[in-house]
Amino acid sequence: MDFSKLLHKFTVVPSLSDELAPLQRIAYNLWWSWDPDAIALFKRLDIDLWNATRHNPVEMLGILQQTTLESLKQDEGFMAHLQMVDEKLTAYLSEKSWFQKEYNGDAELKTAYFSMEFGLHESLAVYSGGLGILAGDHLKSASDLGLPLVGVGLLYRQGYFRQYLNNEGWQQEIYPENDFYNLPLILERDQQGRPFEVELEFGPRHFKAHIWRVQVGRVPLYLLDTNLEENSPEDRLITSQLYGGNQEMRMLQEILLGIGGVRALRALRIIPNVCHMNEGHAAFLALERIRLVMEKRKISFSEAREVTRAGNIFTTHTPVEAGIDHFPTEMLDKYFTKYIRSFNLSRDEFLGLGRQNPADQYESFCMAVLALKLAGHANGVSQLHGEVSRSMWKNLWPELPEEQLPLSSITNGVHTRTWMSGQMGSLLVRYLGTRWLDDPTDHNVWRRIGKIPDAEIWRTRQSTRERLVDFARCRLKEQLKKVGATAKEIATADEVLDPEVLTIGFARRFATYKRGTLLMRDLDRLDRILNNADRPVQIIFAGKAHPHDTEGKELIRQIVQVSHQERFRHRIVFIEDYDMEVARHLVQGVDVWLNTPRRPMEASGTSGMKVAFNAGLNLSILDGWWCEGYQGNNGWAIGKGEVYADLEYQNQVESGALYDLLEKEVVPLYYQRGGDGIPRDWVSMMKASMQSLCPVFSTDRMVEEYAQLSYIPSYRQWTRLEANDLGLAKELAAWKKRVFGGWNQVGIEATEAKLSDSVAVGSSLPVSVTVRLGGLKPDEVAVEGYFGVLDNQGVIRGGEIVPLAVTETLENGRYRFAGDLECRFCGRYGFMVRVMPRHGELGLIYEPGYLIWG
């Protein structure tokens, strides 16, 4: 008998008197997770319960007895604390923000930020690693800055897996269920109290989703959930696990995120004019936006594409194409045949949107390609990653020089208040005031760190290291108990690590390219470094491998096996079940953060940034963000940015360089003490690290850049195209059809320049070009000179563009254009000319196939 059909369901919630009602208001806004006073308030309720619930105040309030809650009203200290935190939250939500001050004229901007995962807090387990943590920090800074933004994601019943290690060190996975009704989640309902529903029908699948809201300061995050009784058992599993299941499950999740996410916002009467795709997982949203505009305005695909493309932004986080989602055409046929009809496109035209070469029938459908083709702005997540991304996707824009491809970079950051320890925050307030809290990007404020007495910042560093050692010992005890260790073995956990010893941290996803075992290639040499009687060193590892990544699991096993050797038992610890709580303790407590990826495989990385905000130092390969952060006096670089073809040789060279740095620079500097026991030169490097890195690598700076470089320009372009019943978008689509249709008549007939063997620096080189335009007018094209210094391969690098003006009308649709190329530097120069379409109002219009070089 199916008893579930007989159940009558209801929800039990805490019963709080008016005086205590603010507790629930605060608990349901994740602002508390980055406010030390709010965190202290919940700890005050019951510190043991706080830890037992993974720091979840909603669950705490549900567990505490009603009599216990009522007794709080008699605690004057607690009630004063509650009132203070409630007033802080009210002030935070109502104060005038950065966005209001800077962009009040663009108040109609509405941005929706789509991501497969969001790492907001360990109690809300809908994240796996760096991508999710970055997304969570993005929302927090958007809230701090008052950006009009909403988040969109999926609500996973089991989230990402929890990790534990067996006796041999092999990773095991468990998938505990998230109890939505004991999390800071609110089910969105209509005026009749019914849950809002989103309906999707793709191929053989027909399912619905409910919408849950997480309040992140000023920013709402909407999460979709398919675990509904009216859905089939298979469809209920769509939001079961993050990155779980097979390729078909991944497609269904991405349909739900992109298409379902847009429909969810519409159900809530939220119509964004800018949509930000955080990685290619959300790229289907661009198709849904086109479909909706076509349906509402009764216009063509090309017209709708113009207006929606202007309001789409794509951020790629992946430096290798193998890391991007590709789907076979058979899967697109299965799920999208009916959907394609909405666009009046042929099957090949639709599939071509996700192919680098639309004519290649054997090429799979790539989500990043779809996003790049349908986004007005695209970026990588560090300067180096921008270069790597342009190289990866250059075939999409075959006529453009690589440095001119429309794929820029905005370097990642971290949310300052989430990741900085309370001790360090208190120290900075004491000596810097609160300006760094209000504007973490102010370089002048961070320069004042130099005025903090060495003894005080060193004492803070010692305190956070001691907290980390205590935390690591407690976690190690728990791990030993789980695998059935003896009482004696468990007792030895109190002897591992030393709060006075130089502590190195290595924690991240255990993918092979991150080389978690690079430090262990020569165990005897490592032994001499770690167990030096006068200058000992200890290392704390943490991290997860994907459940299907056997090689990544093997790396973890190797580290655990080494940590079990007698000579390393007190010097190496692996903390299992890496999450935001473990990460906070590590980045706040370690002296040195080790990062050893294979360059250029690390798109950005953010863990080392978090360490800098806590006066820790980075020891890293020059990859990702560290290429921009490293200045010589603020940490250490392993190598000089070399890229090797032979991986084994690379590992040999870079492990040797790492050992050398530890032996000759890092360890001696740490133990070089004055008479007062303070390592003055080490402290000087700590201060230099904070001064140079903290104002740059925060998500406040990052989100401000997104606003200035992407959100506001996208919104303004969308506004222009959308105005007057899409007048400009329709005109642009018609203009493209006409200009592109006549492009085969365009050509460069002759190029003339007064060249000689040598040209004096500072002089100008006159250039004229005869161009055949057929039926096009001179103001419908841009004729430009492209020139610059040649590299040793005879290729122009970092070339300069110089517009050439029409100077003469010739017969038969021919025109002469001319201009001067100014030679400002010495060297071997080269130049070319090019012709591309130019719209009278929107300027240069480049699409593949419509640019001519000569």
C-alpha cells in the first residue's frame, strides 16, 4: 500500500514572541554569515548546537525548546545583542549603496546571474568548489554594492557529496539529504498561497519545478526544485545531485537552469534586461530569451537575436575545451526537435549555434560556443585566462588577430568579510578604521597596514594558527573514530601539528593538473625540511576528487599514506570532507598557501586570495591570478611562468624549485627572529602582501568591474535596441541582411604606401587604399590600417588600428581611403589594411566571414 498518498502534510516552524521575532528574520537572511556580531549572536544561543547543526541558525531555532527560547527574554545581555544585530541588518538593507551613488540614472537595470552552483555557507550544501564559491561571493558583493541583481540556480536534494576516507586513504562518498524546511529557504507562493510552478516539456520529459528563495543581504537567490510528487521518479532526480548522473542528466539540469530559470523569473514577474551566464551551463537561457521576444513581438529569429544578445554576458572559467559541456547531436534531436520549431530555424541552423564550424555535421553541440555566439560581452577570469580563452576560441572569429577577439578578462576576487578572520578584522578596525569595510578597493586605506605594530599583527597570526591546529586535531580525532581506530591512536591526534611551527596549507579540488603530490616527489628531502630540529615545518591538506576521477582519488590516497609514515605522522595531516568551514579555518590559519597547477591550467583560483586577507603568504606557480598578484616582495613564485611539453620533466624541475624555495627562502625567513621573537622580515612581507593584494582581489572590485564593463554597457545597448518597439533591432537585422548579402562584391583592389628601407621614429607613413564596394556606400564600411612591430615569426603583436577616411570617389562603386600610420617606436614594422561593416548608429559590426584583409 502506498501510504504517501494518504499523507496530509504541514510544516512546523518555531514560535517566537514579538521580542524574539528578529531572530527568525536574521536567520533567514544570509547577511548574518559575513557579520561577526550576528554569528556571535547565534553562537550565544547554544555553542554545541551551533556546531552540531553545521552553523545553521534556522535548524537551531527549530531544535531549541520553546521554554529555552522564552527564557532568552529575561537575558538582558542577549536581548541587547539581538537588538543591536537587528538594527545593523535594518541599516544595511536601507543605506544608500555604491550603485545608487554611481549609477542612479541606470536604475532600471535588472541583472539575473545564473550559475549551476552557489557557495554561500557550509549549511547550504548546493556547491562543490571554486565556481560555486565565486558565485556566492559575487552575490554577497552585489548585495554590499546595492547592485540590482538576482541569482538563479538549482536546489539539490543531496547537493555535492560528503567525503570520508577509509583506512587506506581512499575517498568514499555519501550523499546526505538536504532538509529544505530546516534551511534558510522560503518556498515562493502566489497570492492564494500556492507554490509558483515552472513547467518544462522537452522531448519525452514533461516536468514541473518549484521556486525557493534564499535571501543574501539585498540580493534574492532563486533555486529550482523538481522533487515534486506530480513529477515522475526520473524527473524528481533532476535536482538530486550537483554534477551527478550521466551526460543526459547534465543536459536536463542545464535545460532547467537556463530555460527553466528564465521562466521562473517570469513567473515571479521579474523580467531581467541583462542575464549573466556564469560558465556555459546556463547558455540555454539565451535561446529562451530569443523565443520569448519572438513570441511577444511577432518578429524573426535574427531580429530577436539582436536585442537579446545585447543583454547577455558570458563568463568562462575553463582553460581547456575538454572541461566544457559538449552534447551529441542525437541528444539535441531527442530533446529539442519541438523547441527548434519556435525559432523557424532548420535543424542544421539550430545545431550550428553550438558549433565552431556550423557546416561540420560531425561536430558536437558545445555550450560555451552557444554562449559566445549569443552573448554581447564575454570574459575570462584572469588576464592569463583571457589570453588562453582567446587562443581556445579563435576559430569563432577567424579573421581577427588574437588580441582583438571579443573575449576580455575580469579577474576573480573574494568576499572580504566572508573570508577574513574575526581577529584580523578587529585588528584592522583598530588601526585602519572602518573604511576598508565600506570600500575594500581603496588602496590608500590598505597602505596604512604599514602602521600596525609588528608585534600585534604577528600575535594575530599566531592566534589564528593556533585555532587552525586545534580545529585540525579535532577533525582528525573524528576521522579516526569513524574508521575504528583504537583509543591510543585517537589520543595521538592531540600530538599532531604544533601551533608554533611554520604551517603550509594545500586545499582544493583534487584534479590531476593541480598536482597535489608535487611536494612528495622526494620524500627524503621533504623529511629533512619538515623535521629539521631548529626549523620544523608542517603541512595540512584537504580537498575532494570527483567521484568518477580515479586518478584524483589516487593522489589523495598517496598523501594519506605518506601522512601515516612515522616520520611524517606529526607533520602532515589530511582533513577530510573539505567544505567552506574547513576552508575558512585553513585560509585564516596557515602561514603559507601552496598552489602547484600546471600552467596555464588554472583559470584563476581564489583560495590564495583569501589567505592574503588573513596575512598569509602565497607560494605558487605563476598561473591564474598569481601572475597578476605576484610582485616579488609579497610572496613567492615557483619558476618564471614556463610552459613545458614534457610533463614528467616539468614535475621534476618544478618540484626541485619548490624544495629550493622552502629550504633557502621560505623556512629561513620565517625562523629569522629578533630578540623579541618576532620575524620582522616575514612580517614585512605579510604587510606587503595585504597592501598589494587586498584592494585588488576582492569581489567588490570584481563586481564593480562587471557593472562598469559589462552590466551597464549591456543594459544601455539593450535599451537602445529595445526602444520604439524594437525599432533599432529590426533595422539592424534588416541592415545586416542587406550588407551581408552584398558583401561578396566588396574587395580591396590596391594598397599604396611610401615605403623605404628605413623610416625615422616619430614620422608618419601615408597609406591609401582603393576599395570596391559594389552596391554599398562608404559610410557602411570601416576601412582601417592595422600595423605594429613584428615578432620573430613575422607576426604583428599588439597591433594598432588606424581609421582611414574616404578621400576620393572613383567609378563603378570604387573609393579611395587614406590616412597616416604614426611610427612611435623603433623596430621592424608591418602593416595591413582591412574592410568591415559599419552601422551608422552602432559602429563596427563584425561577424565571421564579413571582414576582408589586404
